[in-house]
Amino acid sequence: MPDITPAMLSPSALAELRRVDVSSLPVVPLGTLAVPWSGCAKFLCIGLNYADHAAESNLPIPKEPIVFMKALSAAVGCNHAVVLPQGSVKSDWEVELGVVIGSTARYVSEADALDHVAGYCVVNDVSEREYQIERGGTWDKGKGCDTFGPVGPWLVTADEVGDPQNLAMWLEVNGHRWQNGSTKTMIFGVAQLVSYLSRFMTLYPGDLISTGTPPGVGMGARPNPVYLKAGDVMRLGIEKLGVQQQAVHAWDPALIDD
């Protein structure tokens, strides 16, 4: 069976996929899974979008969504190695709900926004906090490092997920549960975000929106922040969407291109 492309994310095309006899398809080992669809043109992200995460960060509730982008080279499969940039000492984890656009969205209303969503996935918005916060400018350079956006394991269609604002989510590092939240505490819900973003740019099939993280990031640990180091293992998941696991490695370009 060919890769799922943007053209296959429309409602009619997804209906065709539902008729595929899954038992006839080969089983792909989890370790070799890539991003669940091809042709993603934009990897959009929303910052500080959970009220409880804003509280742990001692930051005010945003009046409008905070928007940034990850480089497409950040997107890797759900079990791909996460490779720390050279000299990184403040890389952090963030379990997030990913929203995959299924039909072109341009100036859409909140009432119609979810009609443009093909499905949902798990995203780990790995973030280098020094680059993000201490190096000036926008957040992008702390967010878009190679391998800093594991996606998957699955793209679960919207009809299978139901209400995207009622999903439990969690993240562990080396077996310790750091994040344990719910999409219920989003400041701006999925419909609001799709509508909002469509005012500033056209959203095309295959575009990915990562919608923010609940509390429990390493930067917020008390009394001292905790950051990723080589040898750590992250494991994370969202209700109905599956589980990811990544080993953290020191800088090694061979692992990036693997």
C-alpha cells in the first residue's frame, strides 16, 4: 500500500481507506515507523496553551495563541532517536496533541473548523530552553532542531477520536512520570486554533498543528529544573492515539539521517 499523502486525507479519501482490508497488509515493526503520512508542508506549534502549564511557568494566560514553527527536519518517527544539539544542556520534553489538516482551511469559522481536521496524533515537542529563551529572538531556534519533533505512532481519524478536548496525556523519562494532564485544560481548543491559524495562512492537507503541553516539563521542576541527557529514555502517550518512545543521544549526525 502506498504512503498516505495529503490527497488521501480528504473525507472522501479517508472513507476509501476505511474499506481497506487491514489484515491483508504487512505488519511494520514499531522501530521502523516514520511520520504516519507524507507531504507535511507546515509544522505549526502553539506555545503556553494549557492553563496549568502557564501557572507552573509563572506566566500570564495568553490573550491570543502563541504561534511558532518547527523545521520540517525536526519531524521524525515515534521511536526515532532524539539527538541533542552540540553543547545542549537544557533540552526538555513536551507531550502534545497533534492536529492533522485534511482539507484546505482559509478564514474558517470555529463552527466549521473541525470539518477540516483529518485526524490526530501524538507529538513530542522537544525544546532546547537555552536556545528558545536565552538566545534572543523568537522561539523557533530552540524548537526546530533536528529530531526534535517525533510524530505518531498513528494518525487516528477524527471520527475515531471524538472530542479532542477530552483526552488524557502523559510523559515519562526513565520510568518517572513527569506529565499527567488532559486536553481539557487547553486555553485555546482545537477548533479555535484551526480557525485562528487560518486567518494568517492557508492550512493545506497534511499540515500539522502541535497544540501545546500540560504541566510537568523539565524546566518547571522544583526546586531545580531537570533536562534531558544522553542515555535518557522518554515514553509518552495520549488516550486513543498510541504511545511513543525515544532514546536520547549525544550529538551524532549519523543518527539524524538514519
